Amino acid sequence: MKPINVGLIGYGFMGRAHSNAFRKVNNFFDLDYQPVLKAVCARDGGKAKAFAERWGYQSVETDWRELIKRDDIDLIDICSPNNTHAEIARAAAKAGKMILCEKPLSMDGPEGEEMVAAVAKAKVPNMVWYNYRRIPAVTLAKKLIDEGHLGRIFHYRAKFLQDWTISPELPQGGQGLWRLDVKAAGSGVTGDLLAHCIDTAIWLNGSVDKVTAMTETFIKERTHTLTGKVQKVGIDDACAFLARFKNGSLATFESTRYARGHKALYTFEINGEHASIFWDLHDLHRLQYFDHRDEGQTRGWRSIHVTDGDHPYMKNWWVPGLAIGYEHSFVHQVADFFEGLSKKKPASPTFRDALETQYICDAVLKSGKTGQWEKVSRLK
Ligand code: SOE
């Protein structure tokens, strides 16, 4: 196995999810490559050191520029807030590093285009961590659609509901709360949660032509953690939009952080001429499937427990019937990235693929302001 020296930037929730994946991947997948946890980088040296000790990183940096300069780093993994992705990715590409970037790719489409151009010019492998594609039940949905089980698709319906920002006392900005600060996040639920729904949707159902959206910011002002001042909130707290896919199907998407009782309720349903599919993150190892062609008396929704050896990724884990969870989607993503290197067939979504999601988010946010249908841009 060829070692790939990883330099991780950021040590939050995603820093942990990725580190866990790097550590586990070779235990469960036969690959030509092996990630080595070389360095973790964060501005707070003490916290970075504690993270390095806990996860087994060999060294610590406090300036990402120094990390990128290092000859012993092959791959940069960007887990820092959204407003840092572009600058880091451009520098890492220039230095010839492979790049993994947390979602969303960028603050907006034009910034994403620069990132796509940078990795294309440098010819460096790249991928964005839209991890839900690699939950076996979601991957199975893709397989069933591609094999034609659903037939023509009429409807796509997605939701991502949370309830963690309802309190007006919650500040914006700083560690853990930068997602509420528009300068760091770029947008609210659109770039954070709907971006996931959009990525899955375009993967399963193809490109989106146009959208019409409504957005709302329920709490207009919050104290900023870094300045201590009460400041205007610039993110969308909730967003719902309609979309028309290129294949003629109609879609509804909804996301909010104000749905009391829901923590991470990501669901999607797809209705085709022969069959329908439903998936729910809270029950992530199951895929609900209804096939109109089933024999009449026993026709009905089946709940497929996606844990058998012939289900996507599952032969690499336990024996049939035993479920895996959220963190495994990241392990699968690392495995696919390395397989892509071996086969010289990049694992998706590459930066180029993820730019499409960015364009859709831009059109959604624009429509939220104009109240009009907006066309989705395409890379020229
Ligand atoms: C937000 O709460 C969040 O952690 C997102 O940032 C993740 O991308 C999503 O998978 C779960 O929710």
C-alpha cells in the first residue's frame, strides 16, 4: 500500500468524522493506498495538539500556509468554515496537493469556478465530502434508478429539518456557531442542509433547470461571539423551493432549523411510473420501496433492510442483518477516493460536480430575494 500523508485543516465535527474514516478505511477495504495522519492544523495550537493526541496525528501546525508548504504532505483535507475553502484549495492545488473539501464547495458559484479552475490547472485529484451519497441505502436507490426500476421519474421531494437555532439567545459566529454567521457560512440552511439534498438529488435524478424559492430569517439579530455586539443575521433560517429537473420531473425541497422536534430529519421520496422510493436519515439503513408491478394481493411498501452482502458497501462490514451508521459514509467516501486514484476514474463529487450544487444554491438564494423563477447557471 502506498502511503498518502494527510494534512487536516480544522478539528471540529467534520475533522473528527474524516479522521475516523482515514483511520478505519484500510481495516475494511482492500486498497492500493493508505492514509497516514501526518498533521492537523488549527489556529489554536493547544486545541490542535489535543486533537492530534486523541486521533493520532504525528504533528501540529497553526498556519495552513505552513502545512501546504510541507513536502511530507500529499493530501490537504479542508474542514474549516466555508469562507476559507477557496483560498486554501487554490494554494493547495498550486502546491500540487490532492484536495478533499468539506461541503459546500464554496461561498457561491463564481468562487467555486475559481476552485474548479485551480484543480484543473494543477491536475490534482479532488473531491467534496457530500457523504450521504455513500449511505448504502442511498447508493442502492441510485442503483435501482439507474437500472430503470422506477421508470420515468415524475416527482422528487426532499426535506432536511433541524431545530437547534430557535432560541434568540443563541449567538452567531465563532467555533461551533459560524454556520449562523453569513460572512463565514455564505448562507444558512441553503448552503448547509439543502446543499446535501441537492447533491443527492442531482446524483439520483439529473440536472435542475430552474427554481423558485422562499427564504426567511426568523431571528433578525443575534449577539456575535467574536465582537460581543448585537448584529444583523444575514443567513436564511428556513428555505423552501420548487424545482424543475431537466428530465421533466417536478421537485419540492424544504429545509429549516426551526422544526421543533427534528434534529437531522433528512428525507427524500421519488415517484416514478413503476415504483417509488423513500429514504429517511433517522432510519438510514432502510430503503422503502413500492413497486406497482408486484403481485396484487401482496403489493405494498417494502422496507428493505440494506445490510446484505450484495447491498452497496456491505460486504466490507459485518454479517448480513447487522447495520452500519452515519460515520461509515465517510469511510466509504475515502475508500472510493482511493479506488478512483487506482482506476484513474475520479470519485464523485469532484469539485466540478459539486459546482452544480453551488449554482443551484445561488439560484435558490436569488429567487428567495426576487420572488421569480431563476435559471440555474452552467459552467461555460
Ligand atoms: C448542521 O447541523 C449539520 O451538521 C451539517 O453541517 C452537516 O453537513 C449535516 O450532515 C448535519 O447537520
